[in-house]
Amino acid sequence: MSETIRRPGDTEGNRLDPWFGSYAARARNLRASEIRALFSVVSRPEVVSLAGGMPNLKDLPIAELAESAKQLILHHGAVAMQYGSGQGWEVLRERITEVMAYDGIVGADPDDVVVTTGSQQALDYVAELFIDPGDVVLAESPSYVGALGVFRARQADVVHVDMDQDGLIPEALEATIRGLKSRGRRVKFLYTIPNFHNPAGVTLSESRRALITRICLREGVLIVEDNPYGLLGFHSDPLPALASYCPEGVVYLGSFSKMFAPGFRIGWAYAPHAIRDKLVLASESAILSPSMVGQMAIAQYLSEYDWYGQVKQFRGMYQERCEAMLDALGEYMPDCRWTIPDGGFYTWVTLPEGLDAKSMLPRAVRGQVAYVSGTAFYYDGRGTDHMRLSFCYPTPEEIREGVRRLASVVNAEKELVEMFGAGFVPADAPSASSPLPPTPPEDPGPAPDAR
């Protein structure tokens, strides 16, 4: 007969987890992403998902890549299937410096590159190295949901800094830093996505880039520059990276997930040399070494294929989808406002006054369309009047139909608000503890916004 496990700290309120009393304090800050919670629902074929940030890979040369992988294993399998360096394979690090040159980071030393399992892992390493509980991290308002999850897990206090159509506002950044310092707060770094922002869809203007780096350097604030979408501009190559202005004050994060394919899970950090040393130690402690198979496959792709020509194909595809999204919004949802991206995957929609994107989401899923509520992108609960719409994965026809369905839901919500006032919740609405319709039992896999 088995006995019930009792651990120190157990109470009647946590019987479902007999190890509750053993967790570290920081484990209480781990929360499911709103996107992850939504993914199992929007994976249903009848739902048009404008939620996830999955890249569309239909234009990849799959047959050629399969043959390339075969040859890699046949001829270099003994190396590809073995452990590697905790810093990453030197050949790939050299190729990465060539990729970063398109972002204006010219002459980068491969020795200052650390290969990671996606740039999400690189961000987690940075947070591990710099954040003590209670430290302040600055982030744009709004900011990437995956980054906010990392900072919350490290028990940071995230302070949002205002942005507009030209990206982060330098004056707001400077005022925020000085205000925090005057109250004795420790500001560890600024986390920013300057190109085709997730979720806002805007790009930091060139005139602001040098100014923001100067402000942070003067105030002793490290910049963590996250650039997964930088090469996916619709009209031109990316503006110079912040790291090109101030390499000693920036940790630059890059990823092959959006410009190539996320399945390899290869990203990197380019950092000042002393920080690089600690990133390598963090990597060795966490995973010993990144996947050699993935690194060698990426390096081979960059060497043997016209990868930049492939990126240009992706640009055209995403531009077509973005135009379909903006045209549909203009036709079906003229009472809303939205950003106009020059690249990337997303537009940021402001709802009419009185509407709540989070409470409206279950009715949208019933209407067979999905989005991500703006609340996912704030640390402090804001964002109920916003939603992020993604145009990267659905076809233009699906995008148009999804926006049409969404417009029906928005119009119905407006009628309810006009009739009953803001905050009205229909009687059949799910409770806060069960915000979405029942989902299939199978695991949906990784959240589509993974870097």
C-alpha cells in the first residue's frame, strides 16, 4: 500500500503537488505564456490563427536540405554526433560574423560570439548573469512576452519605457533611468527589439539609435539588443544595429529561427569579451555544448546556398501577407488603429474605447479566429485595449478571412459595451480560471514565439 508523500511546507491547499514546499522561491515566478496557453486551441484547423509567430517555411529548399543533411552525416558524422565546444563551433561563429555584417556590425571577432539553443537561451544566460532579485530591467512598452517570462523567473522588476511609431523614445528612457536611480534602484540593463518590434511592429529610427546608446553608456546601463527579425525588412537591409555604435556596451542576440528555420534551435550572443567569458561558463554549466549537428547544418547552409537570396524570398512573402492584413483591417475594422510594419511578423492593434482584448478572446475563439491579448506583453497588467495580430503564417486569403471573423467579434463587443457599459461580461463567458474552450489532450509542442 502506497503512502502519501508529505514534505515540509505541505498544506491542505497544495495537495496536488506534494513537493510544493521544496521548490525554490524563484520557481513561484514561472508562469505559462498566454501564447502557449492559447496554442492548443488555435491549432484546430477550423480556427484562423492570427496569434502565433511561426515562420512560414514553404519556400525553403527542403529536398536540397535533406540531401545536404544526409551528406553531412555520411561524411562528418563522427564530429556531428559528438560533443563540441561550450562556446560553439568555430566555423559557425565565423559564418555568424558574416551574417551580422548585414546589421552594420563589421569586423566582429568570432571569439566574441557564443552559440546558444536559440536566442531565447542567450537571453536567459544574460538574465542569469546580471539579475539579482529586485533588480530593475528596462523594456519597451510593450515588450516580447518570452523576455518578460525570463525576467519574471529571475525575480526582476521590469519597468516599461514608452515608445511610439519611431520606436523607443530617448527622452523617456533617460527620464526613467534617472528617476529610478534617484530612488536608489539598480538598473541592470535595457532590453530592446529595435527592428520590426515584437509585438508593436515598429522600427527604431536611425536618428534615435546613436542617442539611445549614448544615454545608456553615460548612465552605465548595459543594452541587450534582440534582433531575430532584422533581415526581414520589406524594403531594405536593416538599419545599423545598436552594437555597431557601441560594441562595448551592448550584448547582441541573434537567431536563425526567423531567417532560416526554428527547428535547428540555433541562436547566438555577441558580447563584450568579459561578458563573453561568463556566457561560455553559463552555457557549459547548463548544456555542456550546443548541438553539433545543428551547428554544422547551419554552417553548411550558409556556405553552400544563396541564403541571402532565400531571405529576400521570405521578405516578399511576408510583405504580401502584411499587405493582406493591413488591407483587411482597413476594410473590416476601421474603428481600430494599428501600426504599419516595414518588416517582421506583427502589427499592434488598438481597440475602440471600452473593449477588453483579454475578456473578448474566448468569444473570438468561438468565432474561429485567434489573436494574442495585449496583456501578454506587459509586466504590470496593462494592454487590455490592445491585441497583437500575426501575419507570418496564414495565407493572404486566410488572413483576410481571419480579420473578417475578428471584425464580427469586435462589432458584437462594441454593441454590448454601448448597451451595458464597459466591463460587461456575457453570462456564457468562461470564468477567469478557464478562459478558453476545452482543448484537445495532446501536447501542442513549443510555443510559436520561441526564438
